[in-house]
Amino acid sequence: MICVASSDVFRTMLTSGLQETQTRRIEFVDVNEEVATQFLAFIYGMDFMPVNFMREDMSFELLRLAHKYNVSSLETLMIKTLLLVPNDGFNWDVALSLYFFSRNIEALQIVCDKMLNIMRKYVSSDLQFLKLDY
């Protein structure tokens, strides 16, 4: 049971009498199939998408799953991946979602700060655009 070894959350879900104990299945209902496949590929040590080819929204979703299921090695990798993405590599929606996800998690403060700076840049450029209209 590689899942149990990689996550204390999985271990609890599969051994503590929860629904997953009976079904021996963990369903990922809050992510798309591509993200779930990459998440499981990482856990099982299979072909994992190279991080330099990973979209920022995929990195965010993998970070969210890694945090939710306490897969610290993937969480660390996704933090590093997100920090390496140039600021202009984030669209507004991903930056905003990442900001709200990370703002109350101490270990993700550096990600939160980066997203806040990106959003400030977006707002500043929108204000400059609005000034040109007058």
C-alpha cells in the first residue's frame, strides 16, 4: 500500500473505519482526471509530468491535493515549481485562487506573497489602462 506509506491522511482514511476502509477506494471528487492522474503518478513513482512543462493551474491543483492529503514531498515540489514561474506566467484567476488558498497556511506564505504581488501588478496595469481612457 504505497498510498498509506506516502500519506498519513490516506493511512487514516483506509484504516480507521471510514467509508474508504470498507471500499478500499479513495475518490478524488474535487479535481479533474489529469490532476488526479499526475497526483497518483507522483505517489506511485511513475512517469510524472516534468515540472518545467507544467501549467500553473496544474501546479496549483497538485499543491492543493498535496496539502489536503499531506504528501509533503509533492507539496514542496509544487511550491518550488510555482515560485519558479515568472510573474507574468500567471493569469488573474490562478493568482487569485492561489492567494486565497495560501493566505492562511504559514508554510505557503512565500506563495501568498508572490500572488499578492502579481495581483497588485494586474490592478496597477488596469488602473494605467483606465487613466488612458480619460
